[in-house]
Amino acid sequence: MKNIYLFLLLCFTVQLGTAQISYRVIGLADHIDGSIEGGFFIKQIEDQRAFKANLGIVNRGNEKVFKRPLIQEIGFLQITQDKINNWIHIQGQAEPIVMQIRELYLWEHLRRSSEKGYLHLEAAFVGQDQKPEAVISVDLSGEKLDVTNGHSIRLEEAFFQCVQKFEEQRKNAARAASLSQNNASKKVTNPGKSQVLGVYNFLDLWKGNFSYTRSHLRSSGNRILGRYILKSGKKEAEKNFYAVVKGEDWFIKANNYTGQGDYYNKVLEKGRYLFLIDDINLKPEEGMNLGEEVISNRVGIIIDMNTGIPQIVTDELMSEIMAPYPELKQRYLFKNLLKFPFQLGRVQNVIAEINRLEEQG
């Protein structure tokens, strides 16, 4: 089994290498000193996440310009199960419990000056009656948002708090909802066309979990690029949104795909792939196959809605995306996209066509 994991990880590494992407492997740290007094043990951990492409997107490099996905270490579920059971000090007869991970996502506020992050864990605990005994949601806040020492410590803290709250619920016979630490805004229903909605990370965008804001979008003055600033009254509004939505239009915070800018850029195409155009100035780091020592030009940005990974449009990337569609490869040829950005209009046409085909299945 271990060899299979290694083979799959190798295949994934090769795949990432062809598309400008590196990744970071994450597991639990070993810093929890506390214990949990409980009459149960974790018999099994099941991964029931709907979104499994990665555990989140984090910054890479000193300038926090490039983004990379977090990938769980090999044997993550078994390692986590063993660690949880070591935390539990069993009292009396122990009941076997199955822990079902419903959601697990880590995030950094992708700004050069930020050392803050986000972690959301939702898990169900199923007892011997095979019915969910509790659903616990944990969102780390306060000092737990600090990512200076890495993400493994926060990941372990989230699992510890989750199991701890499950035990509290067992003792108090309280409903899971009353113990949830989920601070999300009220569910959006029938928002007005002028209402600006926000999401704090890619997973919320993927789920369509929008929150109301009291802000409005104002053009930054660059109408050609479609840049907007989020305002709240006379003051600048909340800066930590990953994206905002107004009517049918989506706007992605620029520092979520290049590490630059506090403005929001309009999404030109939506579907399997999000497509944007922006002017950026980047110095590629090791592992970024961009073909240029410095990028200071108009470029296309593609965000894969299956993974949340942002990528700069290059000849190689377009070839990879178009590979499943031979007819498109015959109709469209791209050469030196980074040097000649006038081709981006044709790139947009390709993305629109691929999105249509993906939607049709």
C-alpha cells in the first residue's frame, strides 16, 4: 500500500511540474501537551470531503508572489487517528467512534505584509448506532491565525479542539450547532443586483458560501483592466476577502494570484476555469517555467475551479489545458504568449469554449 501512495505522489509531482506548480506536504506537528478525558476512542477516520484536490493554497517565496497547494502527507489519516487516541485518556468502557472529515481547508491571507491564516475543520462523529452523534466545526481565530511557524501546528490544534469539543458535547448532551465555532455570516438568499457579497477563501467560492458585506465596488480608474477597489463608506473596506460578487460578476483579489495589489480584478470567464487579465511585474522563482527572467507585461491568469490553483497563461499551459480537446488544438495555436499578449483575446475564447464543453459533460 505504501508503494502505491509513493507512486501516486510521484505522478502528482510530475503533473504539477508541467504546469508551473510546486506543492508543500503537510502533516500534524507534535506540540499538544494536553489530554482529553473521554469514554471513547477513534476507531477510524474517514475522508468524506467533497473538495479533495488539496488542503488549501499558501504563499511561496520571500515576496509571497507565487502560490502553491498544500498536500497531506502519506498515511495522514492513520497518523492523525493514532495521535488523537494518544490524546484521549479513556475513562470506563470505551466506545468506538468513527470520525468523518467533512471539510478541511487551510488558507493564508495572500498579502506580502500578512502573516495571518485561516483554518476550517468540520467533522462528524459516528457512534455504534451508525448515526452521526455530533457534527463539530472548528475555525481557528485570534493568535491561532499566525502562520509564522508553519501550518502543521495549527492543523494539529484544530484536530485537538474538534475532538475536545466532541467530548464536551457528550458530557453536556448539547447539540452540535450550539458548540460550533463557525463565525460565518448568515446564508445569502436572493441578494439584490447591487449587493456586494464576499468569500474569504477559495473553498467558500467553490461551495458558493457567500457572505453579505456593507461595501461597494468602485473603479480604480483603470477601466481597460477592470480593476476595482472595495469601499465601505468613506473608508477602505475589509481587505481579507478572496473574492467578491456583484450580480453575475465575480472579482478576484489580485494578491491571491500574484501577491501584488489590494484591488479586485474582474473575472472574464467562469466555469471549470476562471480567466482574468492583468498587468503584473514578477521575477520567476525556481520551479516556475515562465520562459522569462522578468515578467513585466499584460498576462492571462487561469484559476482551476477543481483545485483553486492560480497559474499564469503560457504556451505550455494552454497546450496542457487544450490537450483533451483536439478540435480546439487544431483551431488555435499560441506562440510566445508572454511576449505577445495580444493573443489573450483568443485565449479567452478557448477558455469560454472549454467551460461550455465541461458544463455539457
